[in-house]
Amino acid sequence: MSEPTAPPEDVAVAHHDEHESTGVENRKLGMWVFLSSEFLFFGALITNYLLYFGREFPQGPKPAEIYDIPFTSVSSFVLLMSSLTMVLAHNALSRRDQGATRTWLLATAMLGSVFLAGQVFEFTEFIVEHDMTLSTNPAASAFYVLTGFHGTHVALGVIMLLSLFGLSKRLGGLSERQHLNVELVGLYWHFVDIIWIVIFTVVYLLTATGGG
């Protein structure tokens, strides 16, 4: 009886990269676990804001009293459009169209940067025009911590997107083994967008109409 032959190297690597009990690639599983924990963290921050937004404070305005909903709506639309460009980047990579992949990755990063610029403008307006700082009252503190934490996530996503763009530019394209990196960054970016939909709906729209 002949001895069983060893599996090809690429098959062995693929098996090694998969989590034994789930069959899911380890990095993808790790990303899902990370995003699940982030959902809980953002849920706690949103709950913290909701505890304070309707209370009266002697110091300064509350966030819900000074929101610029039309401006934030435009910023939200820009961020949501970045999810579309991220999908287009992933689809282009699956077709092995490296040029289109770079284009859509850069477009996604630029849309994220526009959103961040809008957030910086909004914060500046709140501080300069309305004198609402991080220490004005508990509602203001909860608002800045929540939206600032989300903005930090967007900034990290932009850095990852630009890194993929630069890597593709330097190497002339992303290899087969790098496709998963694009998928993981895409998962992270869609998570950031979903969280913002929740923040915009609950923190901006609902509190502005119901608790300002």
C-alpha cells in the first residue's frame, strides 16, 4: 500500500490559515470578533449620551440645541457613498482590474477624508460659535467622546485604504494573497458606515426632534 502523499504547499497553507472549528480564515474571524466588541463599545457610548441629552444643565448649550442637521446630512451621505466605492473596489479586484481597484480605493479614502473634514468643521463651529466644549456639560462630553471616537475609526480606515492604494501602486497590483486584506478593510469600512447610520439617526435626528 502506497503512503499518502503530503498535500500541496498552498493547500497546507490555506488549511493552516483557517480556524479549525469554523473553517473561516483566522484573520477574518478575528476581524468579526473585533467588530462585535466594537458594536458593544459604541452601544455603551450611545447609551451614555442618551442618559444626558434630555437633562437640563446650568452650563452652556446642549448638543441637540445647536445641531446643523442639513450639514450633517450631507456629511452622512458622503460617508454612505464611500461604502459604494468600497464595494466597487472589491468587485474590481475580483475581476483582476488593478487600475480600477486603485481608483475606487482612493475614492473611498477621499470620501472618508471629506467626512472627517466636515466633522472637524462641525466641532469648530460648536466650540467657536456656541461655546460648547468637551467640559461644558455632561451631554456635551458624551457627544464629543462618541462622535470623536467614531471619527478616529474613520481616520484609521482612511489610513488603511491609502496603505492598500500605495501598496498596489508600488507593486503594480495586489496579489492573490492580498485580496483578503481588501476584504478585511472593506468589512471594517462598512462597519464604520453602519455605526454612523445609528449615530446620525439616534443622536442627531431623534434627539434634535425629541429632546432639544
